[in-house]
Amino acid sequence: MTDENGASPSTGAVEPFFAPSRADQAGHVTDRRFGVRRLIIRVVVCVLALVALDRIIAPYFAPPAAYLEDYRLPRTAPTAALADYVGAIDLAARVPDHATIAVFLGASPTFGHRIQDARNTFPYAYASAAASAGVPVTAFNLATNGEFVGDYYVLARRLAPDADVVFVQLTYHTFSPTARGGSHVRYPELPQVLGVSLTVEEAGLLGLQASDGSAPAPVESAALGGVLSRWWTLWRERDLIDRRLFGGNPRDALAAFIARATGTTTASVAASVTTLPDDTANDGFASFDDLDPGQQMVVLARYAEDSSFTIDPADGEVVLLDRLAAELASQHKKAVFFMGPLNEEVIGFYGLIDPAQYKRNIELLRTVVAGHGFMLVDHNTDADALPRADFADISHTTDAGGAAFGALLFKDTAAYLRSVTP
């Protein structure tokens, strides 16, 4: 109670005009507590709201089945779609009596950098050849342009439990340290995208240590990520939602917007999304023989820069290859390592690779994988395996070449694929 000046008769102090009287305050005091029952009700309401939202948005996203036929990751910023794709593979592996699941790891040759129709990439050409032979195979193409063995290692850690057989494509020139530029992974975001925990030693081998020398922490564990991807659309499609709304990670999109607005570019912004040059994606996917002589010389000059080298057994790529083979063997998985096909007719004609040097290098790689019980398939000493017309350049096939190599790879591994044990 206050007088006409707002002063309290008992204290003489002037109270703010908007302050409620003590009598009014007392009327609002309650002894009700936020008990367990009210907490449960609010949690249930939140869960029901999330379930309803999931049901509403689910029709606007491609179902996992969209990834089960001839899918390959986007050419630009492929890891933005990777978590969603891996979630679909998780689901496929849980289907009772499913067909043999073949996971293909690789770089641009397996991705099909110069292949127009995804059905003609190695994985799906392999599955087609297997189907023709009465062997049901569901293939998944996890290859992306520019990957190294370190990328394969992280992918295998996450996907090997889903696979019945893992195919690993090795790219010959990436075993040259100068070609890799000292790197061991092309996509350093893979552990976080896939929720793969790395030891400090593994992070060191991959060149992914944090600033304090520790291993990077994953966003989620692989097991938890698989459960969430199966049952929660918002979680499974989070990367796709980010791409549709922001063109990528929201934080990176905001940083890029600020950089454009201020006219500055930081290293973090530049590295926020891994992309690769795409200067040959829309040239008609011509074969090497159809290029004019000037274009052919450009292709030859580019490949010749890193075509002569001797693989060091202590090289990081070889060490990671050994780790990858050991990881697959420890999980008792069937695995096939194969060299990406090379345009042997052109290589031999122009003398781009010394045959003796190539043979020594391949024998080293074969010894590494054989030490864990796996084969290394290599057709690059046979100029008749794929004619030069099947190549778009030195190390990438055309559609015809991709289909032919996939069928050849099945012929090489059919008996192994049918075998009961690794």
C-alpha cells in the first residue's frame, strides 16, 4: 500500500509505479513444485511433436531406397551427402536375407569422373555382371574424386560392418608423395561426418591432429548415428536440409556470406567445403582417341608429372594401406584390392611409366595386402585388357570402359565372392 506520492507508509520509501503491492505479490505465491509428473508430461509432448514433425516432412525427402540403385555421391562437396547415404546402407544391411552387399571404396576412376551414366561405373557394372551370372549383389559406390587411402580407412571403419565384401580401388599415382602434396586424406571432415573415433596415433597417421596434438572428437558414435539415422528423419536428412537451406554447413555459409560482404576470405572459409576442379565434366565425355592432338598432349603432360617414382615401404600411404587391410581382416571381411585401370596402350607408346619400376611398385603393394590374406587385382600389365578407346585419358575410363572393367572385375573375383569364408 502506498500514498498518493507512491511512498510506503511503513518505510517512507517510494516504490516504482509498476511494482505490484505486497498483497498482490502474496496472491501469486504458490507451493506447487515442478515435479516428475509434469516433467514426464512435457517430455511426452515434445516427443509427440517431434514425431508429428518427422511424419510431416518425411514425404519431402528421398527415401533410403533412392540410394539403392546406381547412386553416386555428388561431384562437388560429396561429404555433405555422405551421412545420408551411409544411413541407407545401414538400413540395407539390416534387411533379412539381403543380397550380397558390396561396398566400393575408391577415387575418381571408381567414382566415374569421365563416366556419364552411373550404371557404367565399376560398382554397378560389377553388380550387373554378377546378376547375369545368377549372383545377387547390391553395390554401393562410396568413391569420390581425389580420395587417398586415408579416406578409405575412415570409410572402412564405419562401413565394413555393413558389408559382405569390400572392394578397394588403389590409384597408382597417389603413391607418389609429390602427387599427394604431403596429404593422407582428401576429406579431413570424414571422421566427424561419419562419427568415427580415432586414436591419437591414427589421427597422426592421417594428419588430423587437433592443435593440442589430440585426436579429433567425432560428432557422434557410429552406433548412435546408425540408430538415429534409422528412426529420425530430421537427423538422417540433416546434411541434405543444410544443403537445401544454406548450400552447406550453416556456419560455413554464414562465414562465406560475411567474407563476401566484407571482401575478405579466410583460410577456414576457403577450406569449409572440399571441392575439386570440374574442368572436364561437360565436354561430351569423349574418349582419348577423339580428343584433338593438342588436348591429348595436355593430358599426357599432366600425367607425366608424377608417373616416375619408386614407392617407399615407409611411405604414409603404404602404412595406411597396411592398416586398412588389417582392419578389414580383423572384422573377418572379404576384401578385394584392385588397381585403377590405366591406358596401357598410350602409356607404352609414349613411355610414361617404366615397366620394371611399375612391376616393383605393384609387387610391394601386393605383398602388403597379401600379408592380411587379400588379393590385389591388376590388369595394367595387359594392354589387351581394356583398349585405348575405352579411356577418356590416362587413368579414367569412358562409359564403355567402365562397363567392361566392372565385368572383368567380376570375372576375376566370382569364385571368391561365392566362397563361404573370407
